[in-house]
Amino acid sequence: MNDLLCRAPIGMFDSGVGGISVLREAVRQLPHERFIFFGDTKNAPYGTKTREEVLALSRAVVETLLQKGCKAIVIACNTATSAAAAALRAEYEDIPIIAMEPALKPASLLHRDGVVLALATPGTIAGEKYAHLYALYGDGVASLPCGGLMEFAERGELDSPALRAYLSDLFRPYAGQKVEAVVLGCTHYVFLKRAIGRFFPGTPLIDGNEGTVRQLGRRLAEKNLLAPEDQAGDVTLLSSGGEEPVRLMERLLALPNE
């Protein structure tokens, strides 16, 4: 029975396609695992919804993934983490639930005499999780709520004049300042890294994907749920928004690593 459970898939979800950036890292670190990724593209974005709305949507997705036999859940969405992670862990005590958080802690290690820019959705920045992290690691951090930015990734628009104009307006107040790091506090923003990086050449762009997947591996090991090495890993992509978002997910998953 335990061998069957070890071979069960890991469920991962996001409000849309951004969590594919976490999935890419998970496939790299845990090559023997099977993954089912669910993008709730029909209801994206989560970042402008109320906490109650995000919790209800997240609960529905988790139920879908558990019905497919998933042995663990990864919330590959900072907004859903802030709104729903604590409640979901209380409701599903027997299932490991691993969640994202904006990478303020690693960014704080780089902070000296400049500013750290933390980019996130309005919902993430307004949440208790972010407030807690900011209280611990927010010295020198400027929080930038980025309403509308994740939609560029949702459209597969990873570098365009419209995106560059959006970012130019967003970063204009910090022109001429020393920016020591930029925190990509939404999984979608990882796919916009090249466009964002043009405004800050040589500046570290930090996301929480690697640490989240390391935590997933640790939790699976603690529960004796790691897949056996004779299992070939695979990925199943699902979307509440039909086939077009799945095609975009496939394209993002296949992008070369930068």
C-alpha cells in the first residue's frame, strides 16, 4: 500500500499558468515524481479577489486534485498561499500541503545600502503572510503591488512594447536609485524575468520556487512518500479554462532554462 502511495502523483495548482515556473523546478529536483498541475485560468486572476473568494476557489481545486489520488499538494501561487494555506492545512491534516511565499528572506541577505523591490499581486501584499514576512525581513524593502502584471504571462506575452511600457511606469520612481535585488513575488513573474531584468542589469532577481520545491522534497521524505527511483516521472496539465491555456502551459514548460 505504501508503495502505491509513493507512486501517486503530486497535485500542484495556481490561479493560472504562472505556477508552471514552480513545476519546472519540481521536475528538475524530483525527476521520479508524477505531477498533476491545475491552472484555474477560468477564475484568474486571484490577486484582485477577496480572501474569501480565493479560499473557496482554492478549496475546490484541492478537492479536484485529491479526487485524482494526489499524495501531496503544492500551492504554486503566492496569493492563494496568503488567503488559503492555513485553512487548507487545518481541513486536510493528513495531506502535506506546501505553499509559496515571497522571497523576502533571501533578498534581505543581500540588502546593504540600496533598496529591495518586492513585486507581488495586490492580494499578496495585503495578506497576513506578507505582513509577517515584511515585519521580519522588510528593512529596506519597497513593496510594489502589480495589478495587471500577471496577465501578461497569462496571455503568453513575455516581452512586448506593452509589457515594457507597464514596467517602465512601475519602476520610474526608482530610476537613479541603487536597487540591490528584485523579489518576484508571483510565480507568473518568473516568466517575465528577462523583461524585468532589462531595467536592472546585473541585479539579482529572486523567486521562491527553488526553496518551495526543496521543502516539498523534505516533506515527502519525512512522510516516506518519495517516489521510487524506478518510476519514470511525468506531468499532466489541466485547466479550468479549456484547451488553449493548456497549450500555453505546454509552451512555458518547454522553455529553455535561463
